[in-house]
Amino acid sequence: MKRGSSTFLTFFLLLVSALFVACGGDKKEAKAPAADNGMDDALALLPGNAIAVGTVDARAFFGSESFGSELAKLVEKYVPMGQEAGFQASRDVDRITWASYSYQGIDAAAIVIGRFDEAKIKEVALKQTPTKSGGMLVASQYAGRDVYTINNMGFTLLSSTKAIAGTESGIRRVLERIKDGRVKRDIAPWMIETVETPGAAGAVAGDFATQPMPAEALRQIPVPFIQSMKAVRVLLSFKEPGLQIAGSLTYPDEQGAGTASEHVKQVAKQAQWLALIGVKVQNVDVKAEKQDVQVKLEVDDQSLRQVLASAPGWLGQ
């Protein structure tokens, strides 16, 4: 792959994973929508002090007539647990709401809404039946609940329709909140407002002002406009001709935003290289507004299928 395409791909995947309209403005003025705090509120279950928070409407992605089947194939390939535990991600997952933290390196916790067969999962762990990844599902106890892990990543079931997944440290922090009766919304209101944007198929909010991005992550993303970024908001939505991605990157001052916008534009110009592998990124719009850099772009359906089909090669599989 050409160097230019690799650079723009890094930018594109960052927006998608760090996951219609840009979420601009002063985040201090944002107010979180009212919600009932409790076990049914994923954002109340997740601890505060998050580096990033996001949500994915799995049904919207898997249900896409244009690339849903390709996405399902990709996800099933990499999810370590499958039919041996009565689980098929593309069939059984409805929504994932997640947050990342810096407890021991980079940790994550996610609340997964879907359908889970607790009896089969227990059987796999008890009989030490190899999962489809070849790893063993190990069961342990924490805060009065069964926690299942495969190579330091794991999950625990809150019910047949709700699970906590993530790193061991991330899962434990959620379980401690439940055990101690601390289930309430502690995540910053502006981040919650972003994640709860109506109609978004996916959303991400990152706070690097109060929770600096770990040095390890910065080394892995050698992109100039990332280094001084203080906050990011990204929304994904399905509109013709495919997927719309809109983001707002926040910097310490207007000068920093102006410099960053030029860097983003330089990276965006390299989108032409992606056309060589069948990926068409179009209608790219980048502009600085006070301390924010607003970014919008679109990826058509055919390109999304091409990205999903090529993903195993990029991931070394």
C-alpha cells in the first residue's frame, strides 16, 4: 500500500473507532439529557474519568443491506467465542456502549445489550471446551459474580440480555460500582450528550484535557493534529451514498485549531490514494471554528464493502 493511503487510512480508522452533523461548540455549556439512573442505564454503569466513551448501534450496522453481510463475516472471524457458547455476535448483539480508561495501561469496559446463553457459557468454562479462537474460557469470581476471561479479556453476565465486557480491570471497576451501590452517571455531561445524539448509528467522545491520552497511544498514532488535541466528538450515520462521518476536534486555542485544520486538510488530500484500492472517500469538508476543527466526509456503500473485505489483510490475517 502506498504511504499516502496508509496515512489517510489511519485518519479514517481513528474517526470510525475513536467513534450527520458535527458536534461543535463549547463543551462546558452542554447539558446531559435526563435519564433514569440504574441497572438499565449503560452510561450509569460505566465509571467516570473516562478517556473516551462511545456507542454502536450493532443492529444498524449488521442490518445494512449493502455491507451488513460483509461486516458480519468480519466480526465473526475475530470474536473469540462462538456457537460453542451459543453466541453469534452478528445475531445476538444489539448495542454496545463502552468507555476507555487508564487504570493499568489502557483499559476498557463495555455494556453489551443482546442475548446470552448463560447455561452454555458455564458449560464451556466447566468442561474447558476450546473456544473457536483456540483459547480456554476461564471462570473466576469477583464481587459475587462469575467473570469469564480469555487471555485477559473477558465478560460477566448481568442478565440474559446484558453483559459487561472488556479488560479485567475495566470489568472489575463496573462490578465494584454495582456492589457498592454507586450506579449513577459520573461521565462528563458533554460526552453523554454526544453519545446520546438522536439518530446516530455510532458516536464517540474523547476527553484528553482532564484525561490525557496515554503516551503509548500517542506513539502508535503519529499524526500531528492528534498530539495537542484536547477533545474529540465523532458521529456516524447512514445516509446516501453510504456512511457519513462527522467530527469535531478541540484544541487549546484558535491558533492551535487553525494549524490542526491545515494538517487535517493535508491528510484528507491523500484520499486519492485510497481510490487505488477501491475506497472512495468523498465530500470531505474541513474547517476551523474558534477552538474546534470540524470534519465531515462520506464513504459510499461499495467502498465500505471493499474496506471490510480488505480488513483481514490489513490486520495480518
